[in-house]
Amino acid sequence: MKLSTVIIFCSLVLGVSTEGWGTFLREAAQGAGDMWRAYSDLREANYIGANKYFHARGNFEAAQRGPEGAWAAKVISDAREQAQRVTDLFKYGDSGHGVGDSESPLMGPERQDPNHFRSEGLPNKY
């Protein structure tokens, strides 16, 4: 599917007017940046058990950008989950392996403070 088709579809779903394109694209890009920053910090920290914290932090920060940031976070989270299912399919022969670790409860309007998921001993830098 072409990017232009995706953008038009999203604008219809989100009700973006022609005047709001700049805002939509800016906030969606900022939300994607929040998710990327959280992922980069996860990789840098290399701390066992901190995945949910960093995922929640990325979602929380992106949601603070507005509906566009929350939309970007959801798209990225959904893509990540689908990629994990494909990986599990090839690695374990089924797509159900490890599904219990899904971060889907971190999505939606009831996003929690990411510190709720913070691992004991994770450096204060994060």
C-alpha cells in the first residue's frame, strides 16, 4: 500500500482537515520519535526485565503529543507485535509462543505512568 493511500485513510479516520496536515504530520513524527528514543534507551540500558517500562514510556510520551502521537505509537506497537508473532512462527513453529508478554494493555486512553512498570535497580538515567 502506498504511503499516500495510508495518509489519506488516516486523515479520514482521524478527521484531519487540509489545514491540520502540518499538525498531524508533526505530532505523528514526534510520537514516532518518542517511541524511537525509548527503544534506543532500552538497547542502551540492556537491563533484563525493563522492556515493559521502556515500551510504556514511549507510548506515554507519544500520547502526550496528542491524538496524532498516540496514533503513531499504536501503529509502531502493533507493527512490533506482528513482527514478534512472525518471528515466533519461524522460531517456535507457532505464533502463540510468548504472546502472554504482549504490551497491549499499555495502549489506549488509560495509559499508565511508565514508572509503574519500572524494574528494580534500573539506573535513574532512564
